[in-house]
Amino acid sequence: MIHEYAIDPELVVAWGKDPKDSRYFYGEFGLGTPHFMADFPSFKKWRKQFRQAWATAGDTEKKRIETLYMRITEKRVCRLGPDYDDNQTWLENAEKENGRQAFQAILSTGNPRKHDRVLPASIFDDSPGNHPLWYVAQQSSSPRMASEMAELVAPLLINCTELHFVDPHFSPDNARHRKPLADFLKKATLFRERRPPIKRIVMHSSYTQEKPTPAFFRQGCEQKLPGIIPKGLQLELNRWQQRDGGEKLHNRYILTDIGGIKADPGLDEGQDGESFEAILLDRSLYEKHWNDYVLNPAFDPASTPVVIIGTACPNR
């Protein structure tokens, strides 16, 4: 769904110099796409290398390169303390970093050591979308079982730093809801080598008079959820109600700081033979839902948020 790419700063300049490449790659990175730049090396160091390469371009080329630069660096996947040896090339360093935690691919001007994760610029000359490390699914499906659901959306969970689940019908008392949530959280927090901790995790659900009262919901959360949340992790649960003439809470989503997916038919576990579908949201839909649930909620709070601290021991 969403994948992390190490990008040679000299390659971004080369793309920007070519009008055709510039247009193509502008549309292939950032929100609403499956391609995100890795913070490798540190963004400060990467930007310095980019500026050095950018200085060799002509004035018209520089404007195109800057536009492409802004799109590619708009949203990035964070890495903690990547090692970098200034006596080696960017590509040599990227290959070493890949051995510590793999990138989806390393995009560079060449591939002199024939590394299987390196995609040289020549790969994109004729059929840019055909390489399996680049052409990644924007929608896919799995059995509607908790572990398979979590595995399907793992790249989104592992690469984000803020995570929001939207399930209008979430109930802490229902094992079909708890089991996928447990596996989502395990995948998001226990498989993040060289990633910063997730700073916020929220479950958004709906409230109507037919549903459990706020007190009953809180009690269920306090009794049933700590044991499925990784130890020390905080989960915030918000219940919303529809405003008069406002949006209805209906669809299910996983929203993060680097993009989101629509989950169909839901985030709960199903029966044998049922399927779970994850569909990457395009930029406009993602920005709408991120605004409606995170930045400027389009719903009224039904009660104060419930905050649960996990007690589950790590278990890979």
C-alpha cells in the first residue's frame, strides 16, 4: 500500500532536468500514492547533497527540479539514526542501511554492484511502472482474519508516526473487533526497527441512542482492551455523533500521517471464506478524511475520550 524508498539526491536532480521524467515522478510520490521517500541519510544531509547537485542545473531546469523536490520531500518516512560514512558514496551507504532495515527499493543513478534492491535510472526509461519493487498495489485483499488483515496493511502501519482507525461500530466487548485491533497494534509497534515511536493512536467510533452508554463503553474498554495493547502504549478512543445536516459516520478507514486506506467491509474479523479489502485513498479523499477526523472534526463528541494504557507483553 505505502512503501519507503531511498532516493539518491542526484537522481532527483536528473529527473527534474527532464520535462517528461519530472511530470511522471511528480505524480508518483507523496499523499495518495504508494511511494514515499525515506529520511536517508538525515534530511539535513540529504538536502545538502541535493543542493550541490541542483547547483549544476540551468535556471529553467532549477524551477522544475524545485517543484519536484517539494513534492518528493513533502511527506517522508522517518528512520532513527541511520549510519552514514562520508567517505563512501550515497549508494554504498544506502546499500549498507538496507541491510539493517530493508527499503522497498533504492532509487539511484546506477547499480554498479548489481544489488537486488537497487533500481537504476535506466529501469524507468521504457516501462517505468513494470518493476515489481516500483509497481506496487494500491488496492488488495486478504482473508478477513486478523493476522492476514494486519499483514496486508503492514507497510502503512510500520512506516507511519500517527495512526487513526475509523470504525463506527467498534465495540470493546466484541472479540471480532478486538482481535484485528490487537494484530494491527502489534504490527505497528513491535516491527519498527529504526523507526521512531508512534506518537498518537486513536480509535474513532460512533454513538447513537441504540448503542451502549458512554459509561458502559468506558467500562468495556477498561476491562477488555489493556491486555491486547502492547505494554506502555496509549490508545485513545473517541466516540462521535452526527451533527444535524452533517456527515454520517459510515465507512471504515485506517488513516496515518503518510496516507490512508478504505477498509471494506470493515476492520472487524469475519467468517471463513470472507475477504478484507484495503483501497489506498487518493490525495483529495485522504485530506478530506484526515480533516474530518483529525484536524477539524466534522462530528460532535458524544463523550470525553477514553484513554487506555496497554499491558500486553511483547510477543513477536
